Amino acid sequence: MNDDIADELVDAVQPAPDTASTLERMYAWLRDAGRPPTGVRVETRSGALYSGVILVHQNVPLVMFALRTGERTSAPSWWNHSGDTFADDDVGF
């Protein structure tokens, strides 16, 4: 019985012959499907810069796995320079 379990474990861990091609296809699909549209940029009101992964639904971040990596050196694109208020679209997307 122990031999049967060992054989099953080896079969489960040992990659199938077409695993490499499947992984390559999955990577290619993920690379293309995960590419954001041109010009998309997430900006914070505080000027903090982050690097990581953000899950967004209708321009609202739902989950953010990111590290703060610095500070912005200029005003965000959505800042209203004529006064001390945010522009209408102050979400920053």
C-alpha cells in the first residue's frame, strides 16, 4: 500500500511532457490579457508612489498588494492648479 501512495505522489509531482508548452501559453495569455490600456496611471492625493498589484473594479481599488516606493516630485495630473481644490475626477485614474 505504501508503494501505491509513493507512486501517486511521484506522478503528482512529476510534470507531464506538455507542461512547459502549457505554461508558455498561459504566460503569453496572461501577459497580453494583463496589459493595461495606454495612459492608465494610478495617482494618490498624498503624492506617494507604490509598486505592486492592485485589483480595480470600475476605477475603485478593491485590493492592493503594494509597497510605498517614494514620493512624487510634481503635482498630480488631476490637481486643479487654479485653486486649492481637486478637479472633478479626483479619484486619480
